Amino acid sequence: MKAILIISIILLTYSGTAYSYPESQMYDCVSSALSNPATKSISENAIKNYCDCALKAIIDEDKDIRESGYECAQKNFN
């Protein structure tokens, strides 16, 4: 019985990251941004952070797409 309790605690403690948006949307956002000539000087990590921010705002918080994109760009590209 102790073993089951310990295994349950370990599984609950070490759960992976869950996203509210499909991974395909993140991939589409990043690949679109990387193919844009205006973002050539921006790091891939900054673009990933931007996409994560924007997708969370749009999907989780039901914010406007344009407004979310602008806010997240200010946070991640300046």
C-alpha cells in the first residue's frame, strides 16, 4: 500500500507541462514568424516566447488577436 501511495505522489509531482493550445498552432506561429523578413534579427527563443504569450492570451483569456499580438510583441521583442 505504501508503494502505491509513493508512486502516486511521484506521478503527481512530476507531471509535464500542459498547454491549452495545440502544438500545431505553436509550430505554425513560429514557422510563420521565422519566414517573415521583418523578424530575421529576432532570436528563435524570443519568437517562441512571443507565440506562447499570444496563443495563451487568445485561447485562454479570449482576448482580441490583434491586441494580443501587439502586447506580446512589446513584451518579447523590445
